[in-house]
Amino acid sequence: MQNAGMNIEDKGGDKLVLHVGPQHPGSGHFRLIITVDGDYIVGAKPDPGYVHRGAEKMAEYRDYIQNIPHLERPVIIDATGVTLPYVLAAEKIIDVEAPERAQYIRMIMAELNRVISHLYWLGIYGIFLGHSTMFMWPMGDRELFIDLAESIGGTRVTFSYVVPGGVRNDMPTHFKERALKTFDYFEKRIEEYKKIFFNNPIMTARTESIGIMSQADAIKLGITGSNLRAAGIDSDTRKDEPYCLYDRVDFEIPTRKEGDSYARCIVRLEELQQSMNIIKQVLDLIEPGPIKQVIGGVMRGEPGEAFVRTEAARGTMFYHIVSNGEKYPYRVKISVPSFRNLIGMTHLLVGSKLADMPAIYWSLDYWPVEADR
Amino acid sequence: METFEEFVKRILTILFWLIIVLPIIIFPILFLVVGLLGIDVIIVNEILTAAIDPLKAIKLAERYGLGFSSTFFKIAVFPGFTFAALIATFTILYERKLLAKVQLRVGPLYAGRFEGILQPIADLFKLLGKELVVPEKADKMFFWAAPILSIGLAASLLSVIPLSPTIYIARSEFSLLIPFAILGFSPLVVLIAAWASSNKFAFIGGLRALHQLAAYEIPMLLSILGIVILTGSFDLMKIVEAQKDIWFIFPQFLAAIIFYITILSELERIPFDLPEAETEIVSGWLTEYTGMHFGLLQLGVYMKFYALALLFTLLFLGGWNGPAFLPPIVWLLGKLFFVITIIIFPRAVLPRLRMDQLIRIGWAWLIALSFINIFIAVIESSLGII
């Protein structure tokens, strides 16, 4: 770069062009080219693609079971959330169905992963606003949920637990007691989070009426998940098109009308409670039984297509698998929520202040690796 | 990986070999040169033996007017630079430990046998060992000047602040005004550092610091006016003596709060750490500084921390006043520890403010409140409360 540093003449005249990322403490693995006029952002151009690994293409060279570990790499903090729709679609292609117990365990894992992912988000949001305690606390409490998930899935983060036909192995016997103990503890912690962060006057001053996304904009930009619910639309794939056995549990969809950064925070916090609520109900409903439908030989799909849409931690995760009867899928198309959030972010950033950039950016829970796939 | 103890062991090994090599090679050469040139051997001998024997070093220092009671000792060691730097480095350690306890962590643990007590020294060695990177497009002279200016300003703040009736560097009739006059230069240092770095993020950080320091300097000065009205003096000694019966934090509570908030802003601490807001502008005006440059800037900031905490103690908490069973300096340091704690604590519980909110608090609220405080002081003074 010829004109590094303070030379701004070819970077937008009297405006300052800032490259936020890919090496910036306030960006993920992507670059945001921001034009600043005084304290206001007048232009925001995202530059994703730094962590593109061609997950869709890779999926065409692996069979249905080999695909699982690499398809969860884009969102390792929500590993079950991202592989569950793939497995459901693959099951449609292979024409198997998971037993009831496996469906319940999948729900437990999906909700545990949602909690893990939301707690990670909460920690980063704390440090993005300069609140270091709110970084350490959720990250510490997240370990408890990771331990719970580890006792089922075997590893801390990348479980590769859900497989076509069921789940890999059964739950440990004392899982229910452990889980309820953790939830009891965490319910108390949520009250402390509220005291120190969510009801903190400076935090509310920083996030309320910042980055407002109206209902119309949210629909127009294709926003999904918590961001859509924070804009006042009670859309949740778990309720709208129940998969697994979500129609047997009773839970609420937290929504807010405001559509600002604070609303998105509160919606995610309430989703944490709803996830624990779902797991509690599932633990009451679950009964002993087989956990896997054994498929002999190599999994080979019927020629055809399968669409599956599920609710991952960041929004609607959509898989479209095309099979031509080979042992490898012909095409795997992944439609991720983060890419839509990126479009929404650009929309929200223009016109806001530079200091609000982290408050808006991370309130959308944009995960660059997921968007790049 | 090398642990801290191994690192110290390595340093000690180097020192050991140095001490072995010194008498065998360097001393004979030195004495040869000295003998041939005909310099007074006794002085050289004394200086060389003093390097090994501390008792002789003290005697030597006293002979040349550098003893415990000399001005040089006061400026350089106690209560001047070295003492302030020690307090500053251990403030950093204390801050890290305190934050760690709040955040359910352990904090520094391995350097030193007890609770990472040697972490500041380990950090110092780490910073000393790092490369000094000066950006190609930087204004080299000012880039080098900023760390030195920063630490120089912070140290000169302490020149007239007394630690007890007997322990002080210099006395002045206006010892309350002088630190604030020096403090007025600190935006300049930040601006020099920011401009010389030739970095956009540093530039934004520098401008933010300028706005912030300008907005909070005025309420800071206005808040201490109440005390000047009550005591009728700019002399810190007299102000502390006036607090024999009642600490000024009680009649001047509003002033204490304003002064505390402005200290937080002056030190760029959360919630006012906008000039260094990490997630927005990398590290603000410190972005391009590495190694010991960064170390000196950081030390300057924490020495300023010490000076301002000391001023708060002297102005509002009665300074060294306390029951006589402990010496005055112990009372002062105890109160200072408390003040340092309350200055650190917001970092554990508060997020960062935004620029417009910060400016509004500074210009609209704090200045108005400090004028109200002046009226309170006038009323108290006319009623003869103090």
C-alpha cells in the first residue's frame, strides 16, 4: 500500500476510510471498510471471504457420514445447530428415520449448543462494549454447558454427534441430575448478569435505540433468527415447521418490538431461558429405547432432492441436498443466517456513530466463518 | 517453554559470568590505563569498590552530596521517581488481581512464589526484551519524544505533592495549583503520540483524548475551588492541616464525586476509556507503540494515577491525619490504597461510554454541579462550618 497512514487524499477526500479487520480487535475474520465523516459512518462496505473453505464443494467429494465433521467446522460453537439440518436432509435422501429417543437427544444437544453459542456471543458482546467482567462470566459459565454437552457428545466443541439414522451414542445415566443442577445454578447467574450488565445504565445508554431495524427492513433484508424476533416478528422454525419432536414441548418465542441492539440482547438472554426450559421438558419426556437405526453398508441416497430448514443459534439454517443415487451427494447447498445478517449490518451501520460500530456489529451475532462457509 | 524462574536463573548466570570476567580482565586493564594516565587511583578504587559494597556506596554518595537527605535522593528515589514508579507498577498488579477476583479468575499466579507478586518485574523484563518498532511513516522525533514526555510529565506532577509534614520534594505556596498546571500538558503528549504515529486509529484516539481531557479539566479545577474557599490557601500542607477535625469529603461531598469522576476521565479509565477503546479503534493513540515505548507510556499513565489518587487523598480524605499510634506516612498510604481501589473498581462493573454521552456529562452536568458546589462552599464558609 502506497498511501498508508495519515494520507487520506485517495481514500475519500475529506472523509477518513478505516479498514476494520481482518486484523482488528473489533472484527471477526472479515473486513469492514468504513468511511467516517467526523464521528458518523457514511459508508460501510463489508469484505467477507477470508475464511471461505468451500464447504459446499467439499461436501460433493465425501459420503453422507464423512460430511458431518467438516460441515460443522463453519460454526463450531453451534456444532449441532449446523449439522442437524444436514442430517435431517440426508435422512430424507437415504430414507431412514431416527428413533424417538434419538430425536429427543438431538433436541437436547441442539438446545445445549444454542446456550453455548449464545453465551459465547454474550461474552464477546460484553467486551465489545468494554465490560470485561461480562466477558469472563459468560465464558466461565459456558464451560458448565460445554461439560454437559461433552458428557453426551464426547468432545468439548466439535461433537459430530448427530448422524443419519440417530445419534452416535446414548446419554450418560445421571445426565438429568447434572443438567438440572447446572440449570438451577445458571438461573441465578442470569439474575446477576441482569444486575451487572443488562440493567446497567451505561449499557442501556449504549445500546437502546442504536441500530434500529424496522419490521419492514428485517423482512426485506431476509433477516432470520433472534434479530428478526427482536424486530417484533415471532418467527421461529421450531414452532412454524416443527422438526425432531419440537411439537411435543411447550415453549415461548421471545420477541421485542424495538428492533434495536438492546432488544436483540434481551431476546437472546430470554432464548437462553427458553432453551433450558425445553431441555427440562425433554428430560421428563424422554424414555429408554434404541438411539440409532443401523444402516448396513455405505449410505447411498435415492435420486432426488431434500430441503430442510431448522432453527440454529443464529437463525434459520437451510440445507438443500441433491442426490443422483451415488454414495456422494451431487450438490449440497447451505443457506446460512449470518450472510443475511451481514447485509443487515451494512444497512444498520450507515448513519450511526463510529463508537456504535461494535454495539451494532456484534448485536447481530454475525459469525464470519458461517457466512463464508 | 521458559518459566519466569528459569528466566531469572538465566539472567543470574549472565551476571555471574560478568562478575567473574570483571576482575580477571576488565579491572587490570582499567588500573593499567588509570596508572598510565596518572589519574588519582584512590577515587577510582572507591567507585569500583562501592559498586560491590552498598555501605561504601552510601558513604560515597553522601560525600558527593547525594545522601538520604539530599535533593537528588528526594527527586530520584524517595518520595520521588522510584517510589512513584514502584507504586505505579504494583498498582498494575493490584488492578489485575482485583479484576481477576471480581471476574472469578486467579490473575497473575506464577511469577513469584506468592500470588504472582513478581509479575510487574516479569512484565518489565518482557517489555525490555521487545523490539522497538517505529513505523516507517512516523514522525520519528515526536514518536520518540512522546513516551519520554509522558513519564516526565507524570513525574513532575509529584514534585510539590507532600507525603507527610516531613516527607516532600519541594514546598510551594501554590502546591495545589502546580499539579493542575502540569496536568494541562497531558493532552499535548497524547496529541503528539497520536499524530507522530501516522495511524488512522491513533489519530482518532488522539482527537478523542483531546476532546475528553479538555471537557474534564474544567470541572476538575472548579471542583477543588470549594476547598480553596474553605481553607483560603493553595498550599496542600495547609489544606491537609485544615482537615484535622473533619475531612473535606463530608462538607464537600459533591466536589469529591466530581473530582473522582474527572480522575477517571483524566486517566482514561473505564467508563471513560474512549481514547483506547479497543474494539472501536484498536488501541487508540497507543496503537503503534511497542516494547519499552509502550512500557514508558503505560508507566506514565500509572504514575499519573498515583499522583491523582494522592491528590484525592490529600484534598478529601485528610491526607496523613490520623491517630498518632501510626506514623503519618502509613495513614497516607492506607488511604491511598483505598482511593486506588475505588478508582480501579469501575473497570470491573461498567462498560464504555460513547463520545457524545461523555461530552454531555462533562460540559453539561459536571460543570454545572461544580458551580453549585462553589455556592455550597461559600455558604459553608460564611456559616463558619470549617
